[in-house]
Amino acid sequence: MPPPHNPMPTLADAYRVAPGSRVRLTAELASDRRAFDGDKAQAQDVLDRLTTRLSELLEILYAEHRHKLLIVLQAMDTGGKDSTIRDVFAGAGPQGVRVVPFKTPTQEELDHDYLWRIHHQVPAKGECVIFNRSHYEDVLIVRVRGLVPTTVWRRRYEHITSFERMLTDEGTTVVKFFLHIDKDEQGRRLAERQQNPRKRWKFDAHDLEERRRWTDYMAAYEEAIARTSTPRAPWYVVPANKKWYRNLMVASALVRSLDGLRMRFPNAPVMK
């Protein structure tokens, strides 16, 4: 299947990772705002237009029943995966949109290859599926925690790119986002979880243990993103210290991707 038509450039192009390029997840990048020079209020106006358009495109996706959309969201703890889904898809109808959170594998999942549970959840025709974490955990936490030998997780980069190439060849549009916050911002958000009664339920002492491995996680993400960003399944490293800026970049990338499919509502059946 040929790649989709590419419409006009969008804001998020500044953060699209070119295949084969080097990735550096610096603290400065987490706060970068070079793609939009307006303030938060101006960004909200643009975001409102983008989310309205996104909702329209998702409705056409469902009605046309031809294309599939897979969105991969990865981030460090408190990086904003849940709030990105809530904010960017606030206006989307329930038809054809599904969120899949990937937790610790079950015994049944461990008894199969690591992509088995992933393949079960990919979108069908007309469907948008959002992965909250994903198959990339098998080259991230698995690497950092030393759960498998280096020779095992290193060969998974090729597995993953081949898997995503198969999905795109079969009509799935794959868009991947790393929501990048810096370590100081994560510390502030973890403290807020502890102190805010409405957010305290989300706090997990395990998050503090993972935080101590920050440098190792950054190295794992840098290599994984650099090795698996392809023309058909690109990564966007989205600055996420400012939530409004993060939402704007994610929405703009998704609208661009769906516009490129040149979808249209199907004709009504002829009444006899």
C-alpha cells in the first residue's frame, strides 16, 4: 500500500523524528515551545479548532470503514498520557475510538511471544485505537530492569519495525508520541499526587523507584525512538512540561495524519 498523501506542514513537524536521526531527550527539549509563539489562551483557540476537526475526521474514519488508526502514547510516570487522551479526544464520539492500557503482562501473555498481546488489540477497519503504553515497554522497562538479556531486547527493534510495517502495509496509520517531561517536572507532579486528595490515589511508591533510574530510561527511550521512527510509523517527541503545548502538538499531528488519508463519507445506499 502506498504511503498516504501528505497535506500542508503542521505545528508538530518540529518534533517529528526523522528516520535514522539521533535523539537527545534533554531538559531543554521538555520545555521547548518553538512551534507556537502564542500564549496559552491563543493555543486553546487553535486546539479547539483542531479537536473539532479531529472529531470530524474520526467520524469519517468510522463511517468510511476503510482505514485504521493506531496511536501509541509513551511517557515517564506523570508524563500525561491519561490527560492527553482526555483533552485531545474530548469531543470525539464513542464510536470507533478505543483506549488500551497495557499493564504488567499476565501469565497467559508471558506464555506467548511479547507481541501476541499487542496484536490482539490493533485497530480494525474504521477504528481508532490508542495504546496507553505499548509494545515499546519490551525495549524500555525490560532493558532498564534487566528482565531479559541484552541480546534479546536488542533484536526487538527489528521485530517492532517489521510488525509496524506489516500494520501499515495492511492499511493502518501508525502515529507514535513520546510525551517528554524533565526530571524536575516529574518531581513536582509526583509531589502534587501525594498532596492532592483527588490525585493521591494515583500515587504509587513504585514510581519513586523508577524515578531513580531516570538516566537509564532516557538512554532506553533515545535508542528506541531513534531505531524505530520510520516514514510510515513516525515518532514525535512532544515537549510536555506545559500541558497546553503538549495537547496542541499531539492534536496537530493527528489531524495532519488523518487529513492525509483523504477520507470521505460513503454515499448513501440507493433507495428502491
